[in-house]
Amino acid sequence: MAEFEIPRSHPRYVSLKLRERLVKGFEDGLVVPQGLIAHGRGEAFDYLLGEKTHEFALKAIEAAVAGLIYYKPRSIISVNGNMAALAPDLLVQLSEALEIPLEVNLFYRTEERVRRIEEHLRAYGAKRVLGSQCRRARLPGLESPRGIVCVDGIYSANFVLVGIEDGDRTEALRKAGKVVAAVDLNPFSRTAQMADITIVDELTRALKEALKMAERLLNTPRSELKEILESYDNRKVLASAFKAILDRLTDAANRGVVIEP
Ligand code: PTJ
């Protein structure tokens, strides 16, 4: 692809940079073409949400990080092509800060892509990555080869963080008895609806907040982590996400303006 530098002054700089990362990820064999389409759907929902991290997302991020710490050593961060292309640095930082492994787990799985994504994460400093070399098992309820997971990773985990994920797998993980936290900009999606903890936010924004949250929660007593998890109400969080979209649309419908000239 021809080199094109997006000027920092561009009003949509952040969004365009994320697109570039995905396109580069596609060219490097990390991202599938379907991942580019998935990103577009995410962008549309991000517009509706006003492209910011809402209070309801922070609540979900707090619960997700509390869960990752509480369920250690049986927690894991599942990484697909889009996540690896968009936020390799943040994923590695979170994995290192929490001492929780990353597992490359793909919807459109090929061994070559698993290996590439793993190498990509290692190039960003990941020390705990599962994927190509692990002892394998099959997640019940998912057709081959999508259900291939690592025995010492997702298969035996009690808590799984997923992002930009297909609904089928979230459902299969839930059926396998795992607590699932999901990052998904679309609160209507199967993943958003099926997860125990739904972070309705853009992946890179959510991970930045998760890192701050990790710093705060790492030394929190287990009893408090448990309390955060027990008092968390995903229905309420999802309802707030729908309401945020509704309020923004109502305001736009009343005024006909969303960008002040
Ligand atoms: O790398 P693979 O093989 O595992 O495949 C990855 C894709 C993304 C192709 C696969 O998981 C897929 O098809 O996902 P879906 O069913 O299109 O769902 C993706 C969801 O993530 C949609 O609800 C999008 O709105 C949402 N989404 C897209 N980009 C982002 C996002 N959510 C948060 N942050 C984003 N940047």
C-alpha cells in the first residue's frame, strides 16, 4: 500500500489511525478480510456512542479487571486477528501487569495465522502467549477448527476476556461454565447479550482504561474483588448503553445537528 501519512490535525485522526492498523494487519496476514467488515460495524456503533468511554463501560471494565485478577491463575485474555492488529501494545501491557496469559484463538483459524499473531505479540514484548505450541483440546459446541483451544489456557480457564468476537464462541464459552467478559461496541450483538460482563466501548479505549483499573485493583483484597463481581449487573450496564444511544439520537433528532459548525 502506498505510504500516506494522516496529518495529526485531521478531525478523525484517531479513527483513521485505527483503520490503518487494521489494513496493515490485513496486509501482514494477521487480520482476515471479514475483520475489516467487522471493524466498519464497530465504527458505526462508535458514532452512535459519541466515540467516548461512558460511565457504564467503566463499570464493566472494573468488573472485568476484578474478574481477571480474582480468577487467577485460571484467567486468560483471548486474542483474535483484529485485537492483535489494533492493540498489541496494550494487550501485552495488560498481560504483563496482571501476569495473565494471552491465547491466540481465531474464528477463521489457520495455523499460519495463529503463528503470525503469536510472533506479532512477542515482538511487542509478550512473554505469556499460548497458541501454536500448546497442548490442544476442543471447546464443546464449536465446529472444527474454530473450537481448538489450549488445554492450559482457555480450556481450563474460569474467566475469559474476549473482544471483537463472534457470538457463537461467547455462547460456547458460557456453556462450558466460564465467566466471559467481552469488549463489543454493538450492544445488540450476540456476544454483548451473551457475555457476563459486556464492555460496550472501542477496544483500544477500553484497554487503556483497563490498564489504569489494573493498577488500582492489583492490590485490592480478594473480598473486595468478590464484592465488585457480585454487585455487578450486566443487564443494567447494557440498558445504560442502549439509553446512551437513544439519548444521543433523540438529541440529534430534536436539533438536527451533532457537529457544531
Ligand atoms: O481473527 P478472527 O479469525 O478470530 O476473526 C475476527 C472477526 C472480527 C472477523 C470475527 O470475530 C467476527 O466475525 O466478528 P463479528 O461477528 O463481526 O463481531 C465483531 C463485533 O465487534 C461487532 O459487534 C462489532 O461491532 C464489534 N467491533 C468491531 N470493531 C470493534 C468492535 N468492538 C470494540 N472495538 C472495536 N474496535
